[in-house]
Amino acid sequence: MVEYIKRANDINNSTSSNNLVDVIQTVAGIIDDISNNGDHALIKYAKKFDNFTGTSFRMSDSDIAKCVDSLQEQTLKDIKFAQDQIRNFAEIQMKSISDTEVETFPGVVLGHKNIPIDSVGCYVPGGRYPMVASAHMSIITARVAGCRRVIASTPPQDGLDPHPATIAAMHFAGVDEIYLIGGVQAIAGMALGTKEIQKVDMIVGPGNAYVAEAKRQLYGRVGIDLLAGPTEVLIIADDTADGEMVATDLLGQAEHGPTSPAILITTSQRVISETVLEIEKQLKILETAEIAGEAWSKYGEIILCSDNDEMLSHANGIASEHVQVFADDLDWWLENLRNYGALFLGKETNVAYGDKVIGTNHTLPTNKSARFTGGLWVGKFIKTCTYQRCTEEASKIIGSYGSRLCEIEKFFGHKKQCDLRVKRYSNR
């Protein structure tokens, strides 16, 4: 029997309907303006939203070098270590992707080729927190996939200055161009192109509701990775779990923003009691307690279940972006969990590892979209394109079937394609 010890408030997790209409209309107006007025519109919105004071968005080599040189050696080493882990795993994933060609019927050869997307724009947010790790996750992954041109944009700090660690991460990741521009104007500039920014074929990276809406409206004119909402965490815990660790990991994700869901599913009343007490304790001292506390108050949930099967059913229904498992028999959970963005098995790991350093990608599906998609990986930057060829003898056989099937559908032009080949190759 499932019992909801704590439920999220009955609030739309992203925006109210009125706010959503405002977001849609605002984004549409900005996109239309940039489409018609190019760099002039970009500068206008950069001044309005980022307090931008410059005349060009692109960073020069000397600008980039200045950012790198301003950082402590340990910071540079830490960035490079994280990038090594992300690159290593992306390269392993890349090796799992292969072209194929096979004779499927006598004289018929079918195959597919995996072709990297030519040009990619990577958005790296810089609002509440400088999202340094987002540079690794997008740029490195696109590079490993073989994309020919990889550019990146990030909003400036205080109107003009970049965040040095973000720029260093972009540089070490192998970016071709860096632009100091944020928000909808950055997405539209990269997707549509201006005199200063050559347009790209795909946009990737997280962002706020306006960024997500810009990606949604521009999809079709440009490819996107996914539409991400507020970050989410779900913790599955049996009686072996530690309440302090559960509380720490729930609040660790809740600090992302005041609308970030943090959910505990457990079979243990003891774990619930320890976790609730520990959350109250940590919210008195945590530096980001104001944000994390609001998220926990409005979007936190605790669900008590009778057994693992009930926990599994609820977890698959929630389809959380991040799922942590503190339980016996981790292999059972790995085998049976189906809907998640990224899975963290055992108390030894956590979402922070995945977000920052361990090597898996942190751009992941939210709002239950883990039911039908995974997160960003090298395969997102690759088009799997099929091809075919066949002998004259095979063409006669396939054509005769195709002719009759086209006639059923009344596609008579298609039928003529088949009939021509059947006739021509029958006379050889």
C-alpha cells in the first residue's frame, strides 16, 4: 500500500498558463526581430537582458587567453580532469556506433552510414550559477562525434566580462568560436545566423524557460538535443539507506532552483524520519538554503511503499531526470528500472558526480520525457542514414512486388518507377 508522507504542492512545475503565454509571445517576438534585423537586434536584446556594453560578441584569442591565465593552476587541472573523464566515455560510446552493410535478399544490399552533423551551437547558461560543466558536456561530445564546426555562447557577467572558468572550459574542450551572448537572442542568433554569427545545424545545451521555448520554436529550422525543464532527482531507498546521505542528495539537486522536484521513495519509516530531521537541520546552515528550501517545500515528495515492486512501479511512472538507488541488490534495479535520464547506483556515487566530473553527460530529459528519450551523447550529434543498391535481377523481383503494392495504395507514379525497371531488366 502506497502512502504519500509528503506531496508536492498543486502547482504547475514550470510556469503558470499566463506566464507560459507570456514566454511564448516574448520569445516569438525576439526570434522574429532577429530574423529580420540580424546583429542590430542581437545587440539590442543583449543590452536589454545582459547589460551588454560591447559592439562584438565574438571573443578573440587574446580574450580567451586572458581568461585562462586568470585562473589558478588547480582550477585548470580540475577542468582538464573532468574533461578527460567526459571525453574518455564519449569515445567509448562512439566505438559502439558502427556503419553496417548486408545483403538482405539475393542481389539486394542495404546499409547505413553514421554521419556527424556539420555544425553545432552549444549554449552554456550563466544565470544563477556559472554552468562550467555544460561546456564539457556539449562541446567535447560534439567533437568526439566528429562535428566539423562547434561554436558556443554564454552570457557575459556584468555586461561585458565573461566567466573565466566557463571560457577556459570551452577553450580546452576544443570550441571553434565563442560568443558572449545569452538567452533567447543567443539561441536565435546561432540558429538563424547573422553577419557576425554563421548559423548552425543543431543547438544543444540547457537553459531557462525562455531558452527552452526558443529551442522549441526554432526546431525544424535547426535541430535540438531536447527540451529541458527544471532539474529533477528521485531517490529510491530501502532500510539500508542513510538518512543524512538521502537528505544531502535531495537538497543537492533542490538548490538548482525553486521549482526543482526532489522525491524520496522508500520502504523504511526510519529512513523517512531521519531524512526529514536531517533536511530541517541542513536547511539551517546550507549556503543555498533559501532556494533549496523553497524547492523542497513546494516540490518535495516522500512516498512510503510496502516493497520493491511498488517502489519500482512508482519510479518508472515518475520517469525522473536523475534516479539514485540506495538499496540492496543494485543489479536488480539496473535490470528493472526503465524510465530515467541517468541512474546512480549505490551510496558511493551521486548526481553531483554525474553533473560535474565522472564522465556521463548531464544534459538529460525532464518532465517525464525519460519515457521516450535518453540524454545527450555522441549519438545525438550523428545522423544514421540508410542506403541501398541491387542487381538487375534483384530489381526485377523487388520491382514486381513494389508495383503491386503501389497499386494498392493508388500511387501510380510510384508504380511506374517499379514497372519501368521490371520491363527494362526483363529484356536483358
